[in-house]
Amino acid sequence: MIQRISYEVGALLYSPALNKGVSNSVINEKFGKQYSLALCLEDTVADEHVEEAETVLIKTINDIQEAKENRDFYLPKIFIRVREPEQLLRVFDALGRRTSIITGFIFPKYCPQNMEQYNQYMRQINEKSDHTVYMMPTLESKDIVDYRTRQDTLLAIKDSIDSVKDYVLNVRVGGNDFSNEFSVRRHYDETIYDILPIGQLLAEILTIFSREYIVSGPVWEFFSSDNNEWKDGLMREVARDRLNGFVGKTVIHPKQIEIVNQAFKVSRKDYEDAKTILNWDETVGLQVGKSSGGERMNEVKTHGNWALKTIMLAQIYGIS
């Protein structure tokens, strides 16, 4: 069974590690009270500024931790997106006691060329840590895009993360990296599922991973438009994310957080049906019946996994 904390990552707000104002925003709850935070050392930071970004990141974590020791505020799950396996150990060691507020690390372009090294370092980190430090591998490398190597690569990655399953919080996907490979970019009146080769690729990732792991939806780039069309576009895409099995989404602006959270609320009818299914009297011969509203069929054996997921989402994101 997928653990609750995997569902709780939800809207994951990305911020460049060079952003010196992010600690103030967290401490003063400018991003709200239901989100996770990713401090990025990879694509958002120029190569020649990596060392500076690491220094800023450590100060950011330190400022948040010191503030938390002296006042109460919402502390999000905090993740660090590294560039390469070696940086993972370097940053973890540099954080020292500050690792107590780190939930985990994000690994970009997790693939056969680097995955075993990432796994090895995660084992080492967890041997030293007094709490579980999680990992979130991101699937976005070219060998996943290439149809000749896709299946073998995805299956190899699945075997790899299975070997460290207790540390894997989410599997993430790189929507922009996939789009770049095909030289496409969606507008706010389009969803990533309208891009056929990417939609097919996402379907294959979900097929392989989503039965055992939470897979999080790809980033949505828009956060502004003349008449707020971007909101409608994000709502459409997250609705399709959820329908297809994604839970949570990478976001790049605070205005996107609430929309993602709202999308993962559970309808009252779904909640009542899920409760009915999970509380079914198994001693009764009939294991199928009408839904709470009398609109559809509830069947214990075929709707059980859906019901478990629905109750979990309701507990975390609420009922609409």
C-alpha cells in the first residue's frame, strides 16, 4: 500500500536555489499552508553559479530552521533538486544539523547511467540520518523519449527504484524536457495530453509505475493571462492528470498552488461511495450495489483500490 506521505507532496512549488527571498516567504506563509517546496540547483541555475547557489540554499534552510525554533508557521515538505549524484552527498554533508527539516532530494534525468549511484548515496544518507530522507526520481532523459530504448529503460528504472522502495516518495515526470525533445510547447488552451507523442509517453510511464508509486503531474507554465484563461487551462490539465492517475503537480508560481489543491479534493458522492465500498459487509453474499446517489454501481472487488485512494485524498485535500 502506498504510504500517506506520498500523497501529501501535492503541489510542489519550484524555486531556484539562488532565490534569497524564499525563506522569508515560507516563514511568513506567503505561499499558503498546503504545498511542498523544491529548491532547485539544476536547470534554474547557470553552471558558473552552482557554488553560489549551494551557499544560498544552505542559508535558506538555516533561516527557515532557526525561525521554526522560535515561532509557529506552516513548514512545507522541503526538497532539494540536485544536478548530479556527487552534489547530493556534498549538499547533505554541508547542511549538517539543518537536514532535520529536509524531506528529501529530487534527482533530474534519473536513468541507467546514474540511478545506481543515486541509490547508493541515498542508502548512505539514510544510514547517517535520524529520520528517513526520501528521494523523488524524475523521468525525463532522452533514452525514455527514444522509442527504441524506451521500454527497456523504463523497466530498468522500475527495477532500480524498487530496490530502494522505502525511500521513494514520488516518481516525477519532466514535461518540459519531453516537449523540448519534440520541439513543441502547449498554450493555455491546450493540455499536454493534446501533444500525441508526449501523451503516449506519459501513458507508458503511468502504466509501469502508478500501480505501486505516486506519479506526479508535469509542470504547467502559465500563471498569468489577460482574462485568467491560464487558470481554466490549468484546471483542465489537472483534471486530466487526476483522471489518468497522477497525484499532485509541479508548479512554478504560488498562484498555481490553490488550483492544484482544489483539483484533488474529493466530491461528496465519491467520498460516500468510497466509504461504502471499504465498509462493505464481506459476509453478505451480494458484493455489488447502487451508489449513494443511486447513479452508478459500486462493486467491492473492482473498486477497492479506487476507494482507498479516494479516502486518502479526502483526508489530505478535503471534500468538495
